[in-house]
Amino acid sequence: MKPLDIVILGLAMRSSWGNGHATTYRGLVRALRERGHRVLFLERDVPWYAENQDADADIAGGIAVYADMDELADQYADGVSNADVVMVGSYVPDGVAVGNWVQATATNVTAFYDIDTPVTLAQLAAQRCDYIDARSMSRYDLYLSFTGGPTLGYLAKKYGAHALPFYCAVDPTRYFPQSTHADFDLGYMGTYSDDRQPTLERLLLDPARSWNDGRFVVAGAQFPASVEWPHNVVHIEHVGPAQHRAFYNAQRFTLNVTRADMIRAGWSPSVRLFEAAACGVPIISDAWPGLDELFEPDTEILIARDATDVLHWLRDTPEEQRCAIGEAARRRVLAEHTAAHRAQTLERYIAHIAPRGHISFSPQELVS
């Protein structure tokens, strides 16, 4: 494919504080640039992200910020109009207005990248989604969905969206195993959310309370003061992307906890899942439909229902088996879930776009 001019309007790439979007965009943008494409990332200048920037220098140089819709239109209309591909992401501030402007201004391929598909659908059903609406969904040439499986058919039938799977991914040059001492038996990384907290209590805090000699760590912002951390749990408010690899490698096992909307939809892997696997750290996860299509249970990932399951894996797994599980997950990720794979997938999707507004492929054709 010839080099493309790509404009991405996303939630955040300067800062990963309190969001999982930044690392996903960083990996994708790097991979696209490595394949020769020219990428401009446009980000609303939100104080929270401006004050907590952690982007690497090679990424920060490709980011432009805008204050509001007026500045976006004044400064970047030509770039959007001339781009080969313009992508709008979920949770972009004033995303409906941004999307309408993009669809009116762009002259080539437009895409919506939904890194929060189940949340989007829940908010649309409640009529309180402010970054995309039902009317604009079908007008995007591509609807790139964080969620695969049956949700893709629902998006097409309910909203007329040209929906295709586009999972998060990992950059294996930044996430890999390190020979280091494991300071913790189990760790977890994730921003606080009400719907994840009961699972975190069941699969990490309860095991910590039951096993006084165990060592646990939780990294994530926005946890309320009411959370009672057991004495053997270390809480870190934030771990920047540059320290993610060290964070994972300091654990014997890492925990994956999935939001309720994602569990109901299934087929919604978190970027943290791929990051930990790329580091060769065995993952203990809650269960959800489609997980067994991404990783083979007991061989590449461990599924836990309660504290008893977690403590069994932590205390009774032979070291050779523990390492083998982590290595198997890493092989799976390197074969299927790197940022380079996603860049190639995006190229394939774009290559099947006919004149603007027409789709010349079937989803089955493209994902087979």
C-alpha cells in the first residue's frame, strides 16, 4: 500500500493518566509510521491531560492540540480535507460535533475507532452518549470496534454501522520479559471503577486478607478513600507507560479484571491483557465470552471465579508451569496481537473501501 496521510482525533495520547486510550494510540501510531504512513494525532487540550503528560518524545512530536471546535475547524480543516483517512475515537470531547464536522469536511475515508464499544452501546441505549450518536454511526465508512463477536452484527443491524473488529494491541519493543526479582505474588493495573471493584475485592483483596505472607500490588488512579487496603497490598496511584514493563515483570502473576459492560458483550480484551502477556507474566483473569478465542485457558491464561481459585494458582503452581503459561501467552500475543498486526489490519480494511461512502467487502471476507 502506498503511504497514507492519516489524521486521528482521539481522547488522549499525551497522557495515560486515568485512561487506557493513550497507550493504545501510541502503539498504533508508531506501527503506522514504521510502515511509512504520515500520521497526525489531534487532541482536545483538556487540563487533566495537559497537567499529567507522560508521552515519549517520539510520540509527543506528532501530537497537536486544539482548544475547541472553532480552533479545530480553523487550524485543521485543510489537513482533514486532504487526508486519505480520518479517524475519530470514542470519548473525544464534543465527539458528536467533531464527527459531524469530520464527515462534512473529509473527502476520503472516515472511520470511528470505538475503544469502548460496550460502554458506547449502553450509553446510546440510555440516550446519554455525547461522543457519537445513532445518526452519525452509519455515515462512517468504517466502524472499528474494540469488541468483536456478536456485537458486530448488532451494530450493523441496529445502527447500520460498517462494524469490523479492531482490538487493542501491544508494542513488543516496549513490553517484554526481564530477568528481575518478583517483588509481588499478584498485581493489578487499572483505574478505579464501581463495576470492577467487586471483582478486584474478590480476586485480589480477599486473597490478600487470607494469605498474610502474600505480597500484592494495585496501580491505578481515582480509588476512593473508602477502599480498605489490606496490610500486604501496596497501592500506587499511577504507573506511567515507561514503567509498565517493570511493573509487570515485578509480579509472579498479574490480574485482569473486566468491566461489567465488557463482560456482557464478550470479545472485549483490555490492552492491559496484551501488555502483561507480552511481558511473559502469567495472567489470572475473570471469565467472559470470547476470552478462550484469544488465549487458551490453563495453557495460556488462568481463569478464576473466587479467592480460592486465585490462592490455588498463587501458592500451588510449580515454577516451571508458571513460566510456561507466561511464555505461551507471550507467543500468542506476538503472533496475533501486536500494534504491527493492527496497522496491517487497518491497511487491509482501507484497501477494500470503494469510492467514499460505499463498502466493497463483507466482514467475513476481511476478518478471515
